[in-house]
Amino acid sequence: MSTTRTPVDPTATAAWKRLTELHKSMEPDLRAWFAQDPQRAERYSYEVGDLFVDLSKNFLTDEVRDALVELAEAVDVPGRRDAMFAGEHINITEDRAVLHTALRRPATDTLTVDGQDVVADVHEVLEKIYAFARRVRSGEWTGVTGKPIKTVVNIGIGGSDLGPVMVYEALRPYVQEGLEARFISNIDPNDCAEKVSDLDPETTLFIIASKTFTTLETLTNARMARTWLLEALAARGISTDGAVAKHFVAVSTALDKVEAFGIDPANAFGFWNWVGGRYSVDSAVGTVLAVTVGPENFADFLSGFHAVDEHFATKAPAENVPMLMGLLNVWYVNFFQAASHAVLPYAQYLHRFPAYLQQLTMESNGKSVRWDGSPVVADTGEIFWGEPGTNGQHAFFQLLHQGTRLIPADFITVANPAHPVKDGEADVHELLLSNFLAQTAALAFGKTADEVRAEGTPEAIVPARVFSGNRPTTSILAPALTPTVVGQLIALYEHITFTEGIVWGIDSFDQWGVELGKKLALEIAPAVRGDEAAYAGQDASTRQLIDRYRGLRH
Ligand code: F6P
């Protein structure tokens, strides 16, 4: 299939018809399915890299799997995948290649795209980042007064923030002692103010991360940080000459704009327009990670991605874990009308993973038109959300267990905690794991009225205590939260997102939906500032809110 060809209408395929029939006749009964098939758990479990993925508690049968695989083939997920890996311009609306997979290829590979060996380019930048990271980590890179760096502050938003924050949090045990990262993203001035308030300007290094280097939030925060630095140094009687060069580096595809901001291009790390913002944590956008966890761990992180890339690129659809998971999501969205998908890490260090996935999945697949501009023919894009377990259990799990909506959920955990601790006889990590197992079992198998009655429950409250079960979950178990495993988890969800996007025929790599609000904010800003002509051009509600704001503002 050529990259620009009209997408296949998935609803017109024989596989879709088959799935419709299967859905109509299906009465999900996980209790019975497990009872009838002692091999079920094993049969629907897979390995990808170090991840063990158990799909058996899903609404999955051999017939469903076969029809989903047939659907993937009918819409040419494999062909489109190959086109992505080869560097074809599958980002149609921006006419770009989509090559985040090239960011994690080993240096021994080559991939020529538009006449350029992109793998060589990637490794040239990686070496520059690693050299910089080593200098900061060893104390060779110093601030303007000769002191080593203690705090690295990443300023970015969206893909230039969420990935670095999530991975930094996930890999905290790998952060070099004496080094710390902070992240400023929001244009709310309180974000920057709070994050720098207790910092020592002499030992602070800012990384301005912006693919475009035009993003209002990031450039505003970068200017505020620069002002803070210069004022804080001056307040100590320190000359600010050359301070920006010592305390600011940048990550961007727009190196000319970096220079215009006043950052020495020698201290800028580039990447390319074929890396989407939400797919960029493994590019120079991860510089804050290379500095804090070190080049070796960053290289392991990249090798984790690559292992899953290899699996996705080579495994047949029926054995291809990201593809199967993406297809299962389509099954739930389009046939069971599931509108949301929970991601529940039973690993405190992954507490930002759901937020990270929100951008990855929703900015990618929240679309109403296909890549040829025609309207989509089926619902697209689930709402991804979640919180770490066990905290979520005491908040929203009630709705997962007994609410009226079907919410497929991914449970993620690891076998080995970074901090193995005992509480008396109990291994505390095993208490966490027991909760993980208990929740997935409860969601799958529920509790019948008879079981509730057998506990002596008064009849009047039996219905309230019944659990229907048949609430689908996927369990993902990794050996430990290593850099490699974190890379694998991210790549897994990247390829799940890709698979769904291809079935729906959408360009998962543009994000035009964020543009209107950005433009309006720039138009409204003068009205808020008091420009009468700009104010007069606003709608009645906006004017009223501006009036109210002016009345309230001291
Ligand atoms: O607003 C959306 C977006 O373009 C994201 O896709 C991107 O990750 C983010 O803004 C930040 O963009 P940049 O890295 O260019 O500052």
C-alpha cells in the first residue's frame, strides 16, 4: 500500500463483519472460559523483551484473535508498519517520515532516508549528549563561579516534558547521588517560581527542551529562568558575564532559534522533524536523563525500546504483542463502545506513566478525519487515564468493579522492587503484588449473589455486594524497573497506539487539534491586558469573564 493511498475502510472488511457477529453472539464469561480451558492463561500469554504479558483475562477467544488479525491484515497494519520503519512519509498531513524507531537502532545499523544515514546522525548526537552528560556528572562542567552542577532543570512542555519527567521518576534509583532534576512546564508562573525558589543559581543548569523552539510556555519559562539566574547571581555580587552559556543548554530541531535565544549552539543538542514530540524522550529530549542517570543507563533505555521494535517489526500479527494489544483496544472501542482505558501501574516509580500515555495515545489517536481528509468511519481514540495501585483502589476502583461502563485496564508491575522491605513477616512488595493479583481476579471473576449470600449477607444488601466480573484486564509483569524495561514499556505503547491508528485510517503523528487554542490565546492576551479593540472582538462570554477577572485581580 502506498503511504498516501486512501485508507481501507475497516468497517467494510470481512473481518469487521465477523467481529460484529462475534460481538453479537459473545456472552463474555471469564469464569467459564477459565474453567473450560485449563490452558487459557498460558495460551493467551506472551513475552516481548523482558515483559510478560497476560491477555487471558480479556474478551479474547481464538475466533476473536483470528478475526482481529484478519482485520490488521485487511487494513495493512504490517505494510504500514514496514513503511514507518523504512522512513516513508507516513505522517501525511505534515509530509514527514516517522522514525522514532531509528533513535534506538544500534550504531552498527544504517538506514538511509532522503539520502541521509539517519542512524549515523542519531549516534553522532548521542555521543555529543553523552560527552556533555559525563562532564556534568564528573563535575568538569561547572557553573559560572566554578562550582559543579547539582540541579538540572528541564524546561519544556508536552513531549518535551512528559517523557523526561516520567522516566526520571521511573528511574530515580539510578540517579547519581548529588544530582537532582526538576521540571518546569506550565505557563502558570507559580510552576517556575516554586521550582527555582530553593535553588542555588551557582549550581543550577537549565535545559531548554523544545522541538520547535517557538512554544509559548517553554520560551516564557526559559526567559523567566534566565532572569532568575542573572538576578540571583547579581544579588550575590557575582558577575553575570558568560553566565547564560554556563547555565543554559538547549534541545531542539531549530538550532537557529536556540542561538537567537542566546544559547551557544555548541551547547545545543539537535534532533529531526521525523521525531514527533510525544515520541521524543529517546532523542536529545532525554538529555536530562542522560545527565542524571548516566549515559550507560540511557543506552540501556534505548536498547529496551529497540528490543520491542524488533519484535513489532518481525513477529507475525498473531504473535505480535503490541499489535494484539492495539487490536484488542479496537475490539473494545468499536464493538463494546469502551470510551476509556485505564492504565494502573503497581509500581510507585511509574506514577507519571498514565500522564505520559495520555499524550502518546490521545494526541496521536484523538482524530475525526482519516489521513486522506475523509471522515473516520468508526470511533477513534480512547481516553487513557490511571493512577498507581494501590492508591487507585481507594479512589476510583469502585467504578471499575461495579460501575455501568466497560473500562478495559492494563495492570503493570515488577517482580523486584528497588527497595525490598519487610514489615514483620511480610515482604511489603508481596503485599503490593497480592493486591495486583487480587484486583485483576476480582475484575475478571467477580462474586455471585449466591457467594454473597453464603457469607451470611442480609438479602436486602446482596445486590449491592455482587460483583459482575467480566471486566477485562491485561497484566504486564517485568523483572524490575530497569532502564531497559522502561524503554520496553514505552515502545510497547507506542506500537499499540500505531496499530490502532492504522485500523482507524488516521494520521497518528500530527496534532492539528492543539493549534486553534494556541492561536486564540495569543489573540486574547491583548484583550486581557486591556487592549479595547482586542476586547471588543471577543464573544460575550469571554468579555464577561475578562470583566470579572479585571474586577478580581489586585
Ligand atoms: O501542543 C502540542 C505540542 O506540539 C506537542 O505535540 C509537543 O510535544 C509540545 O507541543 C511541545 O512542543 P515543542 O517541543 O516544540 O516545544
